[in-house]
Amino acid sequence: MQQMENSELYQFLAGNGASFFTPASYGMPPPSAAASTMHSFCSSSYYPLDSSEITDTPHQDRALAALKNHKEAEKRRRERINSHLDKLRTLLPCNSKTDKASLLAKVVQRVRELKQQTSQITELETIPSETDEITVLSTSSGDYDGGDGRLIFKASLCCEDRSDLIPDLIEILKSLHLKTLKAEMATLGGRTRNVLIVAADKDHSIESIHFLQNALKSLLERSNSSERSKRRRALDRKLIV
Amino acid sequence: MQQMENSELYQFLAGNGASFFTPASYGMPPPSAAASTMHSFCSSSYYPLDSSEITDTPHQDRALAALKNHKEAEKRRRERINSHLDKLRTLLPCNSKTDKASLLAKVVQRVRELKQQTSQITELETIPSETDEITVLSTSSGDYDGGDGRLIFKASLCCEDRSDLIPDLIEILKSLHLKTLKAEMATLGGRTRNVLIVAADKDHSIESIHFLQNALKSLLERSNSSERSKRRRALDRKLIV
DNA sequence: ATTAACACGTGAAAC
DNA sequence: TGTTTCACGTGTTAA
């Protein structure tokens, strides 16, 4: 918009030989390579010379030096940015030829995932409540987890405590091929809450969340049918006293 | 190097009025704003016209259209890249005015940290060995953790099992203001290994690692002095049988 | 007045 | 072929 690309003058004044032998293009006949110098000659003859054109060589020198500095600084800036992009290329699952935009898209996605995972792993509420509860959440909230291909689930189970609850839980996770990343378990007044962060295999889809949910539900029902009365009585007695 | 910026011809042919009123600079006297058009006039008169200059207007049109497409595509590319950079700006602890290079530097650092944290949280070896062990590692390996300001430690304690080991451990972590992100505990043959991923407060320095190490050491010694003989005998008996 | 950062238009090369 | 991506030099603007 507000640009002119009228810098051939400076290219000429700089005596930058490299640009003189740039192959002509766009049907301009040879020796169009010298055209950039001709611009200057032409305008010099077309417009009357003013005194500054003779006496301001120091001005020209300074402008020239400034332009050179500018050029080099800009190159350094580009290199700085690109070096960081290269580092990111090594940090992500992508080859060195993925273009900048796609690379940055991957980076955005990855940072979001990692943020989410660590925050979910960190924030656990383990104080058991008085009501039975089962919650199973997916970390990736539905969209495909491109990170390392694994879905992360957060499962919370709050129920009466019993001695073989943990082994049963472990059995469920094993049968569903879920790997436990973090488990936090607390018991209070005969009740327990177990919060699990589990990673699914790559072959799992988001639907696995339902298998886990159902398994935990049956576990809870099993728990209630067999041991409920005994524990309940003990808890009630404790509350009465 | 291999560039000429000799595109005034196309600016002129395109009739792009915007560039005509660009303020002159570098001491070129007015009406230098028209200089870019003069380049074309000048070169047209200096070099003999060939037939193509009259008959190839369709060529010119095509080249012009191509140039316009190119220009717009490049603009779209820039916008795509910059939009991703903006997304990253919102994802990281930095304002919207941090420059590209610094932003990307932060991104590199953040991705490295998060990778390291999640991998350390994931990779735990909990099978207890027959020899007593204490290891305390720092996640950030010495450099400042710019992530959310917290240092992450990984502590592993392998020793004889005893009933009040966990409460003692919890007491230690509480007194050192360390928050447990993940704990994995396994017992086998009367021995136990506890692997803890703990996060230090922001006011902790990397030196806190020594306090934790010493506390665990004293815990292990306490364990050995009181309960060792009894457990050892039981274990030895088991091994003999 | 320097310096640094940005968007732009362009030529070249990949595909 | 045309489409896409890149590096470059430049003009401009802000601290």
C-alpha cells in the first residue's frame, strides 16, 4: 500500500554488484539487468539537479550505512526466529520439512494438551463424601489427542471402604488395558474416595470411557451388596457416639 | 543478493494508485512520488520496443493476475502464521506485546518443561529392590523453572516396610511444604518402594532438594533402628523356606 | 538519532 | 502447469 520499492537508487549507489547480474524476467529484454541503474540515470536527467545531489555524499554514505545495518539486523532477526522454530521441530513429532504454519499449529495443540494433562494430574479432590459417586472424564474433551496418541481419563470413585476394593479396581484397569498414571486414595470414617488418572492404549477410542464407567458401576454395586450393612452399622455407631 | 526490486513496472501497469502518493524520502525532491512511474517510461524509451510490448497485453494481464494472486496468498500465509503465534501468546504467561522471537523462546522452554514433567510423572519404577535406596532428583535439572514457578522433585525411597512409614513420609512432606502430585507405592516380600513426584512452593530454591534428601535419610535410619531386626528375621525365614 | 520489531511485496525454488 | 513456501530487502513505526 504505502510502499514504493524504489530502492534501486541505493542498490546503485552502494555499488552492490550482485544485483547487476540478476537474470531479467517478465519479458524485459537484455540488457535489462542494468535497468535498475538506468532508473537513477533517468531520473537524474529528467529532474533538474539540485545542489544537494553533489554535496550530500556524506548524507548518502550515512544513509547507505544505515540501510546496510538495517538489512543485517533484519537478517539476524529472521535467523533468531527460525532457530527457535527449528528447536520446536525437534521437540515435536514432525520432520524438519514441515512448514512454519503447520508446525505452529502442532505446537499450539501440544501446549494445550500438556497444560491440560498436568493440570488434571495436579488437581485432585480426594476427600470422600457421604454419597456414592462415580465420575469418568476424558482429558482431551472429545477431540483427537495427537500428543503421543494416548487418551487420558480421570476416574473418581467414592464409596464404602472394603478390604478388596483396591484389588478389584486394579483388576478392572488391567482388563481394560488402562495404565495408571496417578492414583490418590483417601479414607475417612469408613468411606473412601479413589481418584485415578489413567492412560488408554493407542487403540482405544473415546468410547472406552463407557466401559470404564460401567465397570466402576458394577464394582460399586458389588461393594454395596456384600459389605454395606456391616460398614454402615460401624459408621452409624461412630456417628452416634 | 539475487534480488532487484525492479517491480515498479508492475506497480505502474497495475495502476495501483496507492503508491503514487507515498511520501518521498531519502532527500529525493518532489515530485519523486511519480518516480516509480518514471522508471518505466524511461526504460521504455531507452531500449528499443519489441513487438511483444504491444501485442502481449494478455501476457501482461496474466502476469499481473499471477502477481496479485501471489501477493494475496503470501498475505494469507502471514496471517495464518501470526494467528498461531497469537494463540501461543494467550497460552503462555506473557502479554500480547512480546515479540515473536522471545515468544518462541518461551514456547520452546515451556514445551521442554511440560514434556519432562509428564514423562517423569508417567515413568515410575516401583518394584522394590533388596537394597535400601534413596534418590531425589530435580525435574528442571538446575535451570530456572519459568513454567508456573514451581520446582518438581522426584523422590524414591526403598526400604523395609513398616506400618507407620507412610504417616512419617506425609509428615515430612508437610513440614517441607511439598505437595504430592503423584505417589506410587508397592510392597513385595516385606519391602516397599515409594516413588513420589512432589511440587515445591514458589519460594523454594533448588537447594530444598537437600532438605528432602536428609529427611528421607533420617526416616530410613529410624526405620532400620526400630523395626529392622523383626522384619529381617521374617524375610530371612521366608527366603530360607 | 539509534535501535528493534513488524508487515509488506517480491523472486526463486519445491512439488 | 499453478500452487505454496521460503528468504530477502525494504518502508514504517515505536521506544
